[in-house]
Amino acid sequence: MNEVSKESGSKDIIKNKKIVFFVFIILILCLVQSFQQMIMSESLENPVVSNLRLALYFIITLLCSLLAFTIGRKKIDKTDKLLLTYAYVFLLSGTIVFIISEFVKDKNLATFLFSTGNVYFYFMHVFFIIRHSRKESVSETEIDKSNKLFRNIIIFLIIFTVIILGVFFALKNIDAVSVVSNIFFLVSCGIYAVFIIIAIIKAYGTFRNRFFPSLNSLFIIIGYTSFLFCEIFTVYGELVKEKVFLAKLMTTPYYTAGFLFLALSGYAWEKVQDK
């Protein structure tokens, strides 16, 4: 691939008004949320402030997802677009579950829902791990396998969510829900940490595998590194309560950068052959 084709591919995408619009709006919302948290640090628990924070968080996630969903002809190949789309479907679904858990007044049910949101994020990482493990183009058969995996996971999550809610209401009647919800939370967080570690290793391995163009690999690494720092600050805020404002302030830019760069990594910034 020569330098002329690389430059041409990058310019074509940069001229795409959709990408410029999405990136601009996402960055503006990130700044608005960070600024909002900065000037209202003493009222983060205020319902209005909290709801505004969650609304901005959801809109940023939605826009990053739409950026991934609407890649179109600028994709690297069909399989990459498919895997990226599936990853963002679970990102968006998990985010919705997390937000719902914030509005649930029952603390134990909120913990159950938050842990269920973690499960949705497991599968987001699964598709990112599959994507970032690629070393060569795959056949239509492999694409069919990805579609089947996605359908099976959706069925599993529906059944899993129904069972979890059933278990919650059953345990609530025998006053055992608090213990079980805490155990479920700890186990889900432990498994989630393993997924993140594997995903980070695979993200950095994209340079070695050489399937993705160098700029796409760089975006993948920046994206996952940013998301890792987002999770670190989230945990830090939970463990050190007096620093919760700093943690929430820092998670916004890292979260935004993480999923913005991962979405952008799905675009063929360098011209590639149709696959």
C-alpha cells in the first residue's frame, strides 16, 4: 500500500460530514458533562444534576454507537463491521441497564441490575476480543458463525435476565437477597476484570497481527487504554469515597475517548481492497 493511497483514503473519510459532525457533537457533550460536574461538584447527588449526568452519558454512548453502526462502505471488511456493530449493540444495551439501575430505589435490585449490566459488557468485550484477534480475512462461513454467536448470546441474555429477576424476587421473600446480590456483584466484577485484561492484551496485539492498518491499530489501542483508565477511576471512586468527585470528573473524558476511538477504528482510513 503506497503513501498516496493512504493519504487519499484518510482525506476521503475526513471529508465525510457525518464523521466530522458525530466527532464534534461527542466532544462537545464530553466537555459539557465535565464542566457540569466541575461547577456542580457539591450537588452530584442532586436528582436534577444526577439525571443530567446520566442523560449526557447515554447520549455520548448512543452517538458513539451510531458512528459505529453507520460505517457503510468505509468499512475495513464485512466481518470487521459486523463484529464492531455487535460490540456496540452490547455496549448500548449494557449502558441502558446501568442507567435503569440508577433509578431503582431498592438497593439490592439496583445491585442485581448493575451486575447484569456487567454481563452485557462481557459480551461487548467478547466481540472486541474476536475482532482484535484477527490475522486474516475470513470466509462467509465464519461470518455466519459470528451471526449465530450473536443470536445465541441475545437468547442467553434474555433468559439470563428473566432468571436473575426471578431469583431476586424469590430471595426477597426469604430475606436472603442482600447476601446473594453482593456475591453476584463481586463475582461479576471479578469476571469483568478478566475480560478487560484479555481485551487490552488483544488490542495491543493488533500491531503484531498486522490485520488492521497501522492507524486503525493505533485507534484501537488508544480506545481500549482510555476505557481501562475510565474503569480504574470508576473503581477508585467507589473505594475512596472522598475522591468520588475527581473520579467522576475523570471518567467522562476517558469513557468518551475510549468508545469514540474504537468506533473510528472501524473506518478504512487507509484504502483497502474490498473484502
